[in-house]
Amino acid sequence: MSTCIGLTGGIGSGKSTVATLFAEHGAGIIDTDAIAHQLTQAGGEAIAAIRAAFGDESLTDDGALNRARMRALIFSDAAAKQRLEHILHPLIFEQAKAQLPQLQAKPYILVIVPLLPESRTFRQMVQRVLVVDCDENTQIARVIGRSRMSEAEVRAIIARQTPRAERLQLADDVIRNDAGLDNLAVQVAALHERYAKNTKQ
């Protein structure tokens, strides 16, 4: 069995960039955000349950999850957030588990889980935790740069995520992502060497 490494970090920390660099070294990648998108697109596995729980207004005209509306709802309503997570998280976990056998030829597998600190099931799936870390101002600048969110919205998301100090306490390995891509690539290459050497049982 290839070892599973949980890759996590706050919004805008650079998880996708780090995963892409690891993939270039031959790592297997399971991206739970990508799975969530598949589950909530038109005809996705989660859509019927979302419609039942939140009504037609939770969907777009073409039958996909209305992300902007749902984001606003779960920020203002903790019970709604919990309801959505109860629908999505078991489905995401099942899909991630189903991808594992397809990646066994890889030297090791990275499972990208933004909510890893809060997810007991995913923590049991992985043997190591890798945290991508950067300071809060860098996170905010990155998210504003790639989306239409305001600074206040980004700060609200950060405030609801696991605090940075708690995330770092969970970490077996940390990648610092506030010094550019070249620096990031050097850190990834060093960890890849270690993972590839240590992870085949």
C-alpha cells in the first residue's frame, strides 16, 4: 500500500500549487475540492439531497449547486453549514477512498483536504499530515487576486477555518509558501525525496 499524506492549509495558502509540484515528481493526487465540485455539478450525486435539504433556490437554473448563494447561507447559519457537510462529507470520503486503489502504483499519495483538522475520518485515512503555511496577509492577497471576494469575505472564511496554530500543531511536515515558486519547488523536492524513500512498505 502506498502511504497517504494529508495535504492541508488555510484558504489561499497554495495547496493546489504544492499538489501540482508533487504531481510533477510522480505523486498520486486525490483532490477533495475537485470531488466536491463533481458531486455538486448538474446531475451530481449530491444534488438530490441538497435540493431536499435546501430547496430549489439552492441550485442554479441548470441544476448545479448555487455556490454564491450557499456560501452566503452557510456563513450566516451554522446549522445550514452542518446540514451541507452531513450531505457532502460522507460522499467525498467514499469517492476519495474509491480513488486509492487506482493510485497504488504511485510512490505515495497526497490527499488534499482543506478541512483535514476537523475531519476525523480523513485523519484516519492518512499516515502523515503536511501543512502548507503562509501568513494571513498573503492568504488574503492571494484569494482576492483570484476571486471576486472582498477582503471582509476572505477574513470571514479564515476566521471560520481551523486556527493556523492548531493546524501547525497537527503537522508532521510544513511547507512555507511566502517566498515564491522557486523556493516552494525546492521544499517540495526535498519532501518528495523523503516521502519516496520512506513510504513504500
